Amino acid sequence: MKLKNSQNTANQNLSFGLVEKIRKLYDNIIQYTSNEINKIDLLKEIFRLLSNFFKCDGIEIWIKEDGPIRRYDVSWFDKKNFHHNVFHFSARKSLKQYTDYHNDYGIMKLSRDILNGNLIPTADYFTINRSFWTSDLKNPMIISGNKHKWKQIYKFNNDNKIKTLVIIPFILGKEIFGLLQVRSDKTYFFSGNDIELIEELTKYIGVILLYKYRQSAMHERVKELTCLYGMAQLTDRDNITIEEIIYNTIELLHPAWQYPEITSARIFYDGQEYYRRDSHDIINKMSANIIIRGKPRGYIEIGYIEEKPEFDEGPFLKEERNLLETVAKELSLIIERKESIEEKEKLQEQLRHADRMATVGELSAGVAHELNEPIGSILGFAQLAIKTHGLPLQVKEDLEKIIKSSLHSREVIKKLMFFSRQLPPRKTEVNLNKLIEEGLYFLESRCNKEGIEVNRSYCPDLPAIIADPVQLNQVLVNLVVNAIQAMPEGGKLTIKTSSAEDYVSLIVQDTGIGMGKEIMNKVFEPFFTTKEIGKGTGLGLSVVHGIVTSHNGTIHLESNPGKGTIFEVSFPVL
């Protein structure tokens, strides 16, 4: 083999039986390649085999991956015991991060220029197969470049113990896609015959790595496309909850990363954390925000539960970052679409409810008008009849019952007319504090009788509002009566007022039995009641809602079973 350097090739430490050793080494590498093993684990095995084979002081493999150059290297904890296979494997994406164990920028610069094809392969120190080989790194080297006949000077660290350096490129056609770098602190560690055989071995290793890298890249793309296809299928599923969408997304993420067996993913959404049952604490992680209608609502977090070599972003590939961002956007769109559908359904339900309320209002108005006249006649004749002298006691008692029932019926009709807006409000300037105090005058005695403590808390200097005092009094009475009925064993009734910038509020709070969400969703519907038959009309809160709405106000309800109820009614200020 023709060499351009004049190195002494007396050292035959690898020549004896080298062909057989290389064949065995190659067979072992082929065996690992045929297994289902990812590129990083394959590299680890190649480094382990090469470390046992060379028994040198350092090995690096550089590979161009779609532009960026990655450097993989090993360092030993005990260089005297190579057969123990105890070494540290690392991967670096930047040439600025150089290995700590030989710390020589000259070697890095030389390797980079060889990989980028900047040097003339027929220059000194190069073999006819374009490999660099020297056993003298003490002095600077001047090597000719292939651009404008420039010469490059390489200065090496004089304190460096490295004596022998071999850099063998991985070549496919005319392109260099990687290299193998071997270092030793021994002079003339390799002979000429060693180099020629190692070049052959390196050629096959390069082909194996290129095949594995392309296979791995294709495999990663398939995993990414599978994940995105799964997300697309989630978009087409209508009868699925947001919680199910999130859990399905987590299941799709796990197999899409390089190391699915140690991958852990979780999603934080609206303050809730979602994860798999077998989830573990993440050591290395990356995240992407879930943004819906321009507002952050949570984020996806994914990572490994074990340490892995560094790549583009920690142990992750740039493709994995892009995939995570895409999944986060897709999840955001799916949730946004789902919420839009739910909001549309909710709006449709509100429209149907409003339509039902309008129908009930018309029916109530008709019923009220039809009943009002006969009830009035019955009440009038009964009141006249009871004034007749000499009536038997039983007849008089019956007439009193008729009058009482007629008055009750008239009140029910009045509520129906309020509900159906048949009684126009007579609005005037109202002081809410004064109106409440006057209304409680008639209710407080009933509270005392029921064992209910009444607490008042009025906001001073409460702004006036424009309202119908009769109707507001009915709101107060209905809310207080509801509170009294919710505390059959006694309790505490709190009446408060408060003021904000543009509205005042009446708050009625009890310590009664409370109610669940199902009942809370229906309390303002007409004729809905939880009371026994004959003890309630189901119009009280619907009338309250109607009066508040007619005053451009709002009513808010909070309740928990066994913990009481709070009604807050707000009206715009004058």
C-alpha cells in the first residue's frame, strides 16, 4: 500500500492474525445490524466491538445527518481493562463541543476539513484511499487544500499524549458522509498493512451505518406519520369527549418517539393533569403549548425516564420537536372544534328553552285571563254571602274557606301574569336597602317562628336603581321564602347588598339543605318544584327570573347539597 508519509511500520501489534480478527468483528457487527435495534444502540455496540478490537485511547465516529454533523465518541473508565466494556458513550451535535479526554482543537479542525472534503487526498499524510494517518502530532502540519491551492496549518496541543492518529472517511461514490477517528498514545500504533485492512473494515462499517441511519430516518418518519394520522382520525370522531381526546393523544405520542419503551407523556389542560397509569417522572423533557383562540390553555410534556445521548434538543431530534408542535396545534384545533360544537349545542338548547318559555308564557297568559273572571266572581259572591245575617256556623266557615281559596288562586293567577309579562312594571327610583328593610318587616316574624336567625349586611351609600318596587319586593319575598323552606330545622339567613361600578346586588344566603347541579339547572323553569304536591306552584323562581330579566339584571346561583344556597341578584345603577 502506498503512503505519503514516511512512518516507521515496525510495530506489528495488530498485524498478527488481523484478517481473522477483522472478519470476526465484521460478523459481529452484521449480527447486530440484522436485529431490531435503533441507530444509537447499534453505534454503542460498534463502539464496544471497536474498543475491544483496537484497545486504543479514543475512538470517534462523525456522521453528516441532513446537513448537521454529529460526533459520537467513547471514553473509558479503565483503559487497562478493555474487555470489561465499561465506557462512556456520548453524542454531540455541535463541533464546538469537543471531547474532554484529548482536548485538542487541531484534531477537531483536521477531522472537520477531511469530512467536508477541504483537503487534497493526495497530500502528505494521506493514503491512496483518502485516509489520514500519522504517528507524530508533536509538530504543526501543513496540508494542501483543494480550494485556490491554499495550505492549511494544523497546530496540536504539545501537552497532548496522543501520538498516533488515524482518520478514515466513510465514502459513498464521491461523497464523504462520515469518518472513523482512532487515537493512541503509542507511537507507530498501526502498520501500513493494519491501515489497509482497517480501511476495508471501515468501508463496510460506513455502509452499515448509512443503511441503518436511512432505515432509522424512514422508521422515524413512519412513526410521525402514524401519530399524525391518529390525530386526524380523532378529528373525525364526533361522539368523543375532550377527556377522551386528550388520553388518545397521549397514547399516540408514546410510540412516536425514539425510545418508546422509556417515553412518558402527560398533558396539562385547564388546570387538570392527564397521564397514563404507567407514567413515571420525566428526567429529560420537552413541551409545547396548547393555545385555543389565542389563549394558552395548557401544554403537552413528553420525555424520557432515563438519560439518553444528546441530539438537537437534549436527547430529542429536531423532527420530534416539530412533531410535538404539530400535535399541540392539532390538539388545540380538535378541542376548539369540540368546544364550538358544544357551545352550538348549548346555544340551541337555550333557544329551545327560550321557545318553551315563550310558549308557556302565552299559555299562562291565556289561562290567567280565562281564570281571572270566574275566580273574581266566586270571591265576590262569597264575600257578599258571608255578610248575610243569621248564617249557620258551618256555612260561614265554608264561605271563609271559599274566600281563602279564591284569594290563593288569585295570587297564583297574578304570578302567572307576572311570568307572562301581562302586568307592566311601574318603574321608579328605588333605594334597595330601604326596600329590603321594609320587606323583611313582614318576613322576620316567620323566620323567628321557624328558628332562623336573620343577619343583615347593607352596603352604605348604595346607588339608586330604576325599578318597580312591587316587583322587587316580590323578588325578595320569593327568595326569602325559598330560603326559609330550605331550612326546616332552622338555620341562618343572611341578607346583604353590595355595590360595584355600574350595578348593585342583593344577596340572599341560607344554611339549608342546598341542591345539586341537576336541580340547579331547572330551578328557573316554570312549574318545576321539589316540594310535595299541593305545597308549591313551581312559579316562584321563574317569576323572580322574569322580573330580574325585565329590569336588565342578572341572577347568579351557587349551591351545594348540605351546605346551603346563595342567590345573587344584580341590577344596573341609575
